[in-house]
Amino acid sequence: MAPLNKHLVSLRATISTADTPFLSDFIRLSGFDVLSDVLRQLVFQQMERGGLIEQNIVEVLKCLRVLVNDNVRWRGTQELLC
């Protein structure tokens, strides 16, 4: 597993179990925007190559999904994304 993929898996585990204040800080400090930028860059790279980049794209998408799918915590952070 490449370093970026390891970090993304770790981030997903962290945000999956984090409390609402942590998620609020993560979003307020542009964490969602950074994940979106990483995803954009990986998609452009994927057009040129394959393999590990595709795994990284999947991990970024999983992180974003965790941020937007948890209804209880989402209510506390959704206004930060707007």
C-alpha cells in the first residue's frame, strides 16, 4: 500500500469514529475542500495511468461519503460546507 493510500485509509477510520467537534473543525479548516482537491488531482492522473491511483480515488470517495452520510453528525456540520 502506497503512503497516500495509507493516509487516506487512516483518515477515513478517524473521521468514521470522530465526534462532532472534530468533524466541525476538520470541515472548518478546509478538510472537505482538501479531499475534493485530492480527488480532482487523482482523477486527472487516472486518465493517464491506472492501478494505485484508482485505489486512492476510492479511498477519497469513501472519506467524503463518511462526511456526508452520517445523518446525526451531518446535522452538526452541514452548515460549514455551505
